[in-house]
Amino acid sequence: MGSKPVKWSSRAENDFAEILEYLNNHWNASVTSGFISKVDKCIALIQQNTEQFPFLNEKFHIRKCVVTKHNSIFYRDTESRIEILRLYDTRQNPETLQF
């Protein structure tokens, strides 16, 4: 069975763009490229086995995959696809995390 397609929410796309902009402005292209590779690797792991990461919210089927010590992917597995809900900087106030 092939892996499910991945769909990024607009919030997750915005999160990713903001993180990349921050990395480009405060670090360098190598750090930015490394972060993109880590995100790609995490998504590949999620596609291999969506249940390998813990629930953040079981009621809404939201799971958390840690990308770096500062960033996590929050996703949901549906019948037809994997939904990337947020790519969240965990240094922010957790009360600001919305899906």
C-alpha cells in the first residue's frame, strides 16, 4: 500500500514560511537547508507510520512530531490523506497554538 498524500493547511504553510524567513535572516542558507531536510525527513516518517508519534489531542486525532528542539509538526491522519495542521515554534506561548 502506497503512502497517503500530504496536505498542508494554510496555517502550516505560513508557519513554515515564517520559520524559513527567520532562519535566512538570523542564520544562513546552510541552517535553512538543514531545517528543510529535517522537515522532509519527519514527513517521510509520518507517511511510513502515522501512529508512531504521540497524540497531542486524541479527541481531534492530532499528533505531534518533534522536528527540532524548537519546532514540532502537528498533524492528523484521515482516511484519504495526512493533514499537516501546524509547524509550530514551541518557544511561543502554547496558548497561541490554534488549528
